[in-house]
Amino acid sequence: MTATQTVLSEVRDAVAFLTLNRPEKRNALNDELIADLKTALTSADKNELVHCIVLRGAGAEFCSGADLSALQKISQASVSENIADAQSLAELFLLMRQVRVPVVAAVRGRALAGGCGLALACDIVLAESSARFGFPEVKLGFVPAMVMAILRRSVSEKVVFELITTGREVTAEEANRLGLVNHVFDAQNFEPEVEKFARRFQKLSRSALTLSKSLFYSSEAMAFEDALAAGVDVNATARMTEDCRAGIAQFLNKATN
């Protein structure tokens, strides 16, 4: 296991586990944690043996949003300083989509404000049954601005509007019904179920995973015709990979025997 002060990193059987490591602060976001998480994600992305990244929080909470020192910094910063600070978080959200393999959030406890944004920036969200999600920024006169780009692509606009303007928390089950969460597991089986889910990717072609993720996000703003054209290019590229050739050969061998 490798570690910075705020993020622990461990690779086991093609899965990279990244753990937010500020349990005494409910894994609240600050400049150091955001920078360390960018470094950990980039390192895992460069590891050709990694097929999936799991992001989780140490202790009882996933991430409670910005910590008190970060809020104090925001309240005293200039416009240019606040733009740079917000840009850093936006870069983290973008990086999570640019990482080539699936990134899975494993949420237990609360994922609030920027912490909720961090979970939803992942490709897949798994939640422990007592987890809670929400954007309480409005209660502080603040706006979950960058996260809105993710929310608008995940659930209906009516749901998004309610979440960002009321600041209410939702349970894991409600988040699942709304489409914010992929699966909910009970507390006793949460860790084993997360590992079991993540290891599904271990058995799959890494090149197919990376091409699928890249096309999925790059085509979301394309016109239908352009998306089909991009699909043709990726389809042809996939056919030329060693994984595809080996997979076809194995399939044909089984079919003829």
C-alpha cells in the first residue's frame, strides 16, 4: 500500500482502492486532499494492470464536503482566488472521466456537497444502505455549481432543481430510485459486495473498457449522426486490438468444438 497524508492507495488483483484518509474530518475536502486524489487517480490510470478504481472514505463517512478551513478560505478569498479554487475541483471531476478505466464510488455514511459531487463524478456509485446524499450549499448561500453539470446528465431536471434548491438529504434507497446510485447493499455485506462488483471488471478486456468509457463520454454532446460516426471509428479500433482478436479466436474455437 502506498499513501499520502490524505489518500491511501492499494492495488489488489487488478483493482485500485483509493481511500480518502481524513476520518477525523469526515474526509472533508481541502486543497491537499484534492491534489493527492488527482495524483492517486493519475497513478492508477497509468498502471496497465488496473481494470477498475474504487474510491471510498476511511471511517464512517464518505466525504462531508469542504472542511472549515476551506470555507474560511473561501469567505476571505478574492474573485481570482475563488475561481482558481473552484477550477481545481472542476479539474478533479473532469479527471475522473478522463481516467481510462471505470471509477466506482463506494459510499457509506454521508456524501454531502462537494463530497456528493465527488461520488457522482464516478462512473458507478455503490451505496451502503444507511448512506445519505445531498447538496446543502444553498443553506450557506452557496451553489453546487460544477456538480450541476454532472447532475443534469444523470437525472431529470425536476429532480436536480429540487436537490440543489432545497438542500435536503436523500437516503441511499431514494438516491437509487432517482438514478443517482447504481446499487445499494446492506451494511454487513457492503465491503464484500463492493469488491465482488469491482472484480467483475478484472475478467474483462481492459482495452474494451477504456474504449467504451472514452466513447461513452465523448459522444454525449454529439448529434446522432456524429455519434454513429464516432462509433464506427471506435468499433474499427476495437477490432484491431489483441484482446478482441484473442476473444474472437476463443469464441470460434468453442463454437467449432
